[in-house]
Amino acid sequence: MSCENHGKIRVGTCSWTDRTLLRSGFYPAPASTPASRLAHYARFFDTVEVDSTYYSLPDPANIFRWLVGTPKNFTFGVKSFSLFTFHRAKFASLPKWLREELSCPPQEAAAVRRQDLTSDQRKRLFEEFINPVKILHGHKRLAYILFQFPPYWRFSREGLVYFKRLREVCGPLPLAVEVRNNSWLAPGNRENFISALSAENIAYTAVDEPDIGWTVGPHWPLTAEWGTLARFHGRNAPGWRNPRASVYERFDYEYSSDELEEWLERTRNVPGAKSVYLMYNNCVGDKAVKAALMMKGLLGLSGGELPVNRQKNIF
């Protein structure tokens, strides 16, 4: 595939610290620390998505470690903290000041909702999320901030206003939105949704995932000047249909070369994007890194061969 009509195409995975990846044999024995594992990962890829920021606020010290431990052309996508995408967060994951301020503190394992916080608390919490991310942006190492909304979050006028608010509080940072309910792309809604993203220079996130009725399908409109993003969740339809399935059961999927080739033409059809990110979220064992490396090969991008697995028990 020729990349002459595109900006920089980057391929990576949506985690480099997943516990099943650590057991898969991808990392050699000497790569036994977070820093050495990231350095090893960076031998194969020039971008990664940070998923730990969905579960807890980013630590500025870690941000600087990432910067020092990777090449200067290596970029980081950052997943939004859960409360900013209408998911719940564990009480224990909140900063100390917020745990102390909550009028009715729940049990340590209990969940907190966005509406449990006051406006001032939400504002301070967002600042503590976004300020460390700005460090990456200041060093030109921020790929995007991903706001991935839950399947039950349906199209609404309030949602369109929320996108505008995200742009207001994030300033010039590169933002991407992933919706997970097909009501956003239904006739009569799609135009308003895409127009709202375009107006705020927010990238629509394309997805590869099972077609099970409520999912959005492989649409890929270009809505942001800074670039575009596609995330590959696998096609494990039985796992997605099973409400009792674990995260690993849902995302346990190994892409074939033919399935990845389907996206080559789609990638050709988003000309003009300054940056194109293809990110693999089938993070079970080394399946995401295998798919990402295969895609790099199909795109004609330089990379490396996957190390031979030595450990079979990834769970």
C-alpha cells in the first residue's frame, strides 16, 4: 500500500502492561520492570494507548518516565478517566481529597458515579487528569485523548453539548470520541453527530468489533484536522453477547491477515489526515501485538518479528 496521500500512519496496541501480555513471552526475561518493558515495546511500535488512566488519574512522575524511556518520535494515546465518559469509578481510585469530601463515603470497593460529585469537584478532578496529559502535549508526544463512552449512552442533544464542553476544557489538545451505541449513527442523528465533532475538531473513532445489533459498525468519517483513529476490538461475537463474559473472554480474538486487509482500503479512503492511528485492543496474551505487527507488514511499515512465545499459560 502506498502512503503518499496520507500523513503519518502509526500502528500500536491499547496496552503494554496487560497481565496476559506479560505472561505471553513477548517480553524477554530482562524486561522485568515497567521501564524496560516499555523500552522493549518501543522496539516494535512508535505509539501506544495508555489504558491505566481510565482506572485512575495519571501520575506526572510516570509521564516523565515514559518520555525519558522512549524515542523522541514515540507517541502516547491517553484514555479518559472513567467518570468523564459516564462510567463508574472505584471509590478507592479517587484522589484522597475527593474521598474525604464525599458526604457519604462508600465502601472501598464501591463505585462512584459522575452525578455523585459536585460541579466544583468534577472541575478539580478533570484538571488533575488533564494537567499531566498536557506534559505529553508540551513535548509533542501526545497522540490523542480518547473519550470512549458506554454502550448505554445513546444519542441526545445533551451529548452534542458535552462534546462542545470537552473542547472548551481541553483547549487545543487532540481529542477523539468513541461511541458504542448505533443510535449515534441512525438516520437523522448521524449528520448532527458528525457535524458536532467536526465543529469541535474532535476525531470520530472507527471501530472493528462484532456486529451484534447495538454496535456501530466500521464507519470512518474524517472529522478532525489533527488526524483520525481506528481501534480494533476483535470479532468475538459470542463473548460480546454474553453479559457474564469477562473482559478477557470478550476481547479474546486473533485477527487473520484477510480480516486486516479489509482495513487497507478503508485507510486509503481517509486522505488528508495528518495522523492515522490503528490501535489494537484485542489485548489477550500477545494477540494484539501479533495483529499490530501483521498490519504494519501489510502497510509496508518497518517493524520487527514477534519473539517466540515461551510461556503458554497466559491466564
